[in-house]
Amino acid sequence: MRDSLKRTLTISAAALSFATVASFGTSASASKIKQTGTTNVEPTTAYIRNYKATGSNAIYTKPGKLHGAKMVASASTAAQQPVLRGYKIAKLSNKSYYMKVVGFDGKYRGYIYVGKKNPINNLKKVGGGLTYLSTTSDATLTKGEKGDLALAKAGSETQIHKVPKGSQYKTNPLVTDTSDYAGHKLAASKAVTNNMDGQKWVYVSDVTAPTNVSGWVRASDLTTYVAPKAPVSVGNDQTTVTKNWQREFYNPATGTKAYSFDNLNLQLIGTSGNANVNWTTAVKKFNTDATVKGDKKDVVPADTLATALKNAGLSTVYMKVTPTMLARIPGGLLDKIDKTGAYMKFDLDMDNIPTTTHYGDQLKLAYKLDNTNLYYKPLVSLGGLTNTNADGYAALPIQLNAMNTLWGLIYQ
């Protein structure tokens, strides 16, 4: 019995010695693997560092091969996360790489194996336990979204974001309360679908106040822009234009645009005082237009003024220059074109109109001569020459630059 006990103790001691050696060998093997490098990924690449766990690897507190690494989430638990954001890369001495990730909800954070190639070289191509995930997809702007837009309900319920909400990790709104954007005209330039929830987002810029923040807004938070109606001014002050008008010309002495004062309805170049009935009619029509009648203290809206000038026929004026200026041959070309003669075309210079016009003001209009053509009203077909413009006039190509320069020299 004494020999039996001795043999038992000897075998037990040997087994314990073997286990100790084996344990030491495993610990020594694990301790040989070291972390040899760490790379913090650039913030500018945030939009391409979203991943989905493949279910083949777990998430650990430190790279899984390192001594003391503890499991944060099993491989199956990691795979259940909608999206993981990668932000740091660790390299081990066994030439394997781990990426530190965090769930968008912040519940799980740690390292997951991503293969034997450094993902920093191509963040969209990682191996091991991760695969790249695009959180947004390009979308097409609808016909309505390509037009003028506005916030359907400006305020704290509608926000403007740097990126579509939920498509990136911890993205805060650029504008949390859009009350200041109420009634503003917005323009859309692109759209995406948020793959996380399927919502469409539109990138908009403020047209009314261009210095405001531009950013992403839910498509459902946008509506068609409706321009506010101009306030109606009540009064009897009639805005008018003078029968006299200014002629724009290039002043060769100063090299700038200037204006001459022409008060003779082009009589200086040979027309009779009553020849340009279209000018006289247009002036009378504008001077009785009720849309530019109101209270002297109120300013005429710019678009209202421009519309009234156009409706009266003052945007473009054709001034008669024949028969007295150009030679007439009985039965010749001019007679075949129009027995009333040819015309010079003048376009209204809106820049010369005061930026602030009150109801009841009297305006002196300025016009720029079309230097490249004379115009006529075609009465018979002359082939390609009878192509008329929107005003019903056809062009006769002719260079009037010399006349324009002469006019400038006379009136400088």
C-alpha cells in the first residue's frame, strides 16, 4: 500500500508539473504577440468608414490576440448591429490588423479583426469581420424639387443637417431651429436616400438670404415656394415716365457708359415729331397704369415696375428713321419692305432706373441702341429676310457703330 501511494503521488506530481509547463508555454506564446502600431483614421474619411459586421468575428476590448483582451460582443451580436463606425487601426506583430469600431448607438465599442492587409490603404475594402456599408444612395430630384422650394413648416421641428440625419456617426444639426428661414425661397442641387431608414434628403441653399447655412433637409419637410404678394399701396399718386428719354452711349473720352438727353423724339436724325406713335402710345399707357398708382410714401416693388414698363411697350422701342434719313427710291427695296420705313431698335436700360422708386415719381428712361441692325415690318415675303422677332419686326443687318460713336462725341 505504501508503494501504491508513492506511485500515485509520483504520477500526480508529474501531471501537475506537465500542466504547469503547458500553461506556461501557452502564456508565453500569447505574450509573444504584440501591438506594433496604431493609426487614427483621418476625420475627412468619415463618410467611407461605415461597416456591417459579417458575423465571423467578435468585438474585443483590445485586439483579440493580445493578452487580456475581453469580448465586448460576440460575432453574432456584432452582426446584429445596423452599422459600425471605424476610427482606429491596430497592427499586431503577427501581421494581422484590427479596427476599432463603435455602433451608431454607442452600445458596443472595441476592436474587430479585419485581415492581413492594412485597411488604411482602401477603407472601402476591409476583410475579416467587417464589410463596407454605404449609408446613402444617390437619388434623383423630382420636377417639383428642381423648382423653387420652401420649408413646409419652419421651426424647431425642421432642421438643416450637414449630412442626412442617421447616415453618419454623431452628426449634429447645422440649424436646430429654422424659424428664420420661414417664407424663404430655397434651391435644391442634389438628393440622396438614407439607406438606414429609406428617407429621401435634399441639399438646399437659401436664395432669399444666400449667407444662410446650406445643408440637407428631409424631402418631406419641403414644399413649393409661393412668392408673397406685394402689399397693395392705397393712394392716387401715379408713377409716370417723361416723354423725353435718355440715350445711352459709349463715351470715347472717358471710356465709360454715359447718357445724352434727347428731347426731340429723334428729330435730330431726320424724323418728324409725330412719326414715333409707338413711343407716344407706350408713354400714355404707362402713365395711366393703375398698378403703379399708390401712396407717395410707399416704394413701388421692382417687379411691379418692370412688369408695368413691359406691358406698356417701353421695354423695347422701335424709332422710325426713314424716309427722311435714308434715301428712298420709288419702287425700291424700302418701298417693298414697308412703305412706312425702317426703324432703329432701342432696349430699356433697367440699371439706370433708381433702385428706390416711390409711387408718384416721374422717371426718365434710358435706352441702348442696337448697333447691328435696322428693323422693318415685313409686308411681303422676302425669303429668309422675313423672320420676325417677338415684336413683329424683321432685322436688316447693318453696322451702326459709327453713328453710335458720333452720337457719343456730340453729347460728351
